[in-house]
Amino acid sequence: MYIHKDSITVADASGPGEVELLGKIGTTQADIDHLCRRLQAKARYICVVYEAGPCGFGLYRQFVQNRFGCMRAGDLSAVYVPSEDDEAFRDPARTWVAPKTT
């Protein structure tokens, strides 16, 4: 998956060397729920891999709620996904430690 703040590009890699572009979807809860149902209709166990970034934490949580695996594959490494509380604290903490320019 390639995640952007306005859209997610989805591909299905069901087997070795098999990749099917499923297209773009929106980023709302309803869009993600629809994608989850669509993928669950194709397979019993789903594992997703996506580009890590600030847009991905919420998506990770939605996939875990739907009992999808979110892990590394090949050259990709899993990253720590902060809790919602940790994520909310991150920006004020970064502002506090940032050098002051006057």
C-alpha cells in the first residue's frame, strides 16, 4: 500500500510474483472498512505491508482491529507504532525541545 493523506493505493500480492493493482481508495473509516471486507473475502488470513509515515499509524490501528497482520516483508522492516496517547504527546514534546530561533 502507498499511503497519502488523501488516498491509499492498494495492491494484492497473493502469491510469489503475483501482484494485482486494486486501485485507489479514500482514507475515511468507511473506506478502510470497505477495503477490509473486500480483502477478507479473498483470503482467511491477511497481512498488510505499507509505507511507514505519519499517515500510517491510524491505518495500522484499523488493520489490527480487523485482525490483519501488519509486519515486515522482504527488504522492509517493521517500525514501532506509538499508542494514540504517545502520538498525541509527540508534537508538543518536539516543540518543547526544538531550538528557539529569534
